[in-house]
Amino acid sequence: MASAPTFFGTPYAVNLSLAAVTACATRAPTATASLTGANIFLFVPTSTSGVRIDQIRVKGCSSSITAATVAQMVTIWEWDGITAFPIDEILVSPITPSTSTVASFQIIQSYSGLVLPPTHALYASTTITTTASTTALACSAFGALA
């Protein structure tokens, strides 16, 4: 007998600041006890019924309005309650914004099947150490709760 489908309805949005964070130097599956030491940060926490992620947005957000982003990767990790596994890497390109003609860096990664069970979470890390005034990034996830 097939189980009933899960319907998602409550809109969901969450943000993570990657301003003034130390670079993560691994792509290896990482145990819960080692996440903080590896500079892998909680992004989408566990929920009581699960969450569907439709988009992740990475945006330059330095306190200096004309500070350039630097080439790096934002790694998205899925945590199963015991270990975090890298599931995606989002490329950040160098862009020097202006006050009137060039917007700061932004990329939107869309997903069509990223559904987290209630006991799973997403974490994020960056491959370059960031500072609040120059290379800061903000990550946002958008989707729906089950």
C-alpha cells in the first residue's frame, strides 16, 4: 500500500550570515561533533514535519557598499542527525559593486527535489575566510514546510 503524499503549504524562509567567518578546509563527510571546528554553520534547522527547499540565494553583503566579492565556493551540507555530507557547491564570482551602476554579487540556486525529513538540517560553509567589511556573504533559503 502506498503512503499518502506529503503536501507542503506553509511558506518558509531562513537566512545565514557568512560575514566574518573562517574558511572550511574540507569536503569530507563531517561528524556532528566536528562541525563547529570545521567552520560548518547551521543554515536550515530541523523541523517537526520536514521542509522543502526550492531556492538558495547567496548575496554579497559587506558593510562597505563598494567592496568586491572574491572567488570562492559556498558549500551546502545535508546533516542526517549524525554526519553532514556536502550536497552542493555554489560558485561565488568576484564582482566590484558601485553605488549606482553595478549590483553586488548574487546567485540563486534552484532545486526541484530537495526535501529534508524532520530530523535533517542544512549547513553551509565557505572556502574563503570572510570579513564583514569586504567579502561578507548572506545565504537565504526559500521553500515550504510540510
